[in-house]
Amino acid sequence: MSDPAIVLYTVPDCRDCEAVKRLLRGAGRDWLEKDVRADPAAHAEMLRVSGVRIAPVVSIGEQVFWGPFDEQRPRLLAALAQEKNP
């Protein structure tokens, strides 16, 4: 799966990361997934785009979201709707 407009920075065994994947899958969207634990370049990129060190971080176009899934969910849904219907 890869949609250059959506990048998901993840770590293994992360419940919030899995929840974001379920949301994206349910919305019928593809994404590019980057494991920031296994890939130092992806970790550096995540820090650069978000300023945070903890996954999940989601980049949708020019918008960047981070934090617990429950906090990200409404903002992600709004961004996905906007991205689909600009």
C-alpha cells in the first residue's frame, strides 16, 4: 500500500498505530508506512516533519497529526474527507 499523500510513521506493537491503520483501511485509503524503530532515516524524517519522538505520526498532504489515536481520530477523519474532496 502506498499513497504518497499519506505517510504513517509507526513502531511495532503499537496499539495506536494499529488503530490508525484500521481507520485508513476502513476509509479505503492507501498509505506509505515507515517503521521509525527499524529505520533511523524514517525516525529523523518523523522528527523533522512533526517535532515529536513518539509514534504514531500521520502526514496527510501538508497536515501532520500525532498523539493518542482517540485524540487524532476526529482530526484524521476531517483531513481524509478534505483530501478526498478538496
